[in-house]
Amino acid sequence: MGDAMIQMQDVSMSYGTLNVINHLDLAIGAGSKTVIIGPSGGGKSTLLRCMNLFERPQEGEIFIDGTEITQIGKHELCRMRQSMGMVFQSFNLYAHLTVLDNLTLAPRLLKKIPKKEAEDMAMERLGDVGLSEKRSSFPSQLSGGQQQRVAIARALCMQPKILLFDEPTSALDPEMISEVLAIMRKVGEEKSITMVVVTHEMGFARSFADRVLFFDGGRVMEDGKPEEVFLHPRGERTKQFFSRILKSA
């Protein structure tokens, strides 16, 4: 498996008769920044959620850092997820907890990190996303962009090897998108973190990724460096997708 951090072998996932992932083989290199693009309903988010078994595929095997996870028990799965953060469309912050408590809850409960150490790390991460002054605020007191930046900081507090982003800007007002993308670029500079991002932000995908996957109909239809996929797509389905985007832009 070489230096693959995420390896999917012959993975299939269906909802009834709808084949969302179709016998997929995919390897994501350690420390890489992979962006998954494609039409809505094409299976991108399901693919991402299979990587941490939020969705369990009916067929195939998934390896995380060399360990096969599709057959492991609940306890081992929980431990594996501690090294894999996920940032959702809808932030998923705990509404009844302050920003600081949102960031320190998992490190204290799951990693048994002492309160002071967890708070110091949380404040460092809040500083990274430019929200140190919001430590005592509740999620409802923050803008959507601020909530998503807190969600990213929370994921980083677990010191993950892998960060998954499921359309992290899709629920944001247009003027707030750029601030979240800027934080994601900053996180991407941490070479030890493997990032997989599902997004409709084509400009971000093109400038941020070192690899772009075009996913549709349960398959990877195009796979390459951003300049290859965006400027010289090989598949007709990819060309059609980009032509529609350009027409609507």
C-alpha cells in the first residue's frame, strides 16, 4: 500500500437500487491535499463518509494508515476516528457549550488530556482561525463563517492525521466563504495532515489541491493534477460538467 493514508479496495455502496459507489479502488497519499468535485447527487459526500465509516459500504475494504477498518469493532473504530477529523456542511457544534468547551470536550473525554492542557491547545487553535476573543461565546452568537472556523479549530484540537471536509462552505453566505477557505489553505500548510475536501468551489479546488478527483455515478471519472483536470479533461462527462459550470458562471 506504500505511503497511502487512505486505501479503498473494490468498495461498493448502494441505497436500494441506487448504486452510489461502484467497485471503487482509490488510494489517498499521506500528507496529500485531495479535492473531490462533481455534480450534486453524484456520490461525493457518501464517498467521504465511507472513509470514516459514517456510511458502511456493502462491499470492499477500507484501510486507514494501513489498518483495515470495515471489520473492526465499535471500540477500535472510535479510537481510529480520533485521528480523523471531519468538518460538516452544518457545523455540528454543541449549541449548549461555549466555543472553548466545544473545542476541549473531545480531547478531555477521548484522549484524557488534562483540562489546562486542553484549554491551552484550544486557545492556540482559536488563534489560528482568528477567533480567540470568542472563547466564551455560544454558537448562536457567531456568524456562519465563524461557526465553521470554530468547527475546523475543534477538529484540529484532536491532532488528526486526516481531515475530511464535506462541502464546508455550502451553508455559508457568499461573503463568508472566503474566510473559511483561507483557514483551510492555512491548515493545508501543515504537511503532516492528509486533507480530503468535497466542494463546489472550483477556484479553491484548482489553486489548493495537489490532486483533483471528478466523481460521478459512483466512479472516479477523472483523476489528476488540478491543471490537468481543469484545463485538459480527458472524459466527455468531465468536459460536459465544466461546460455547464462555465455557462452558469
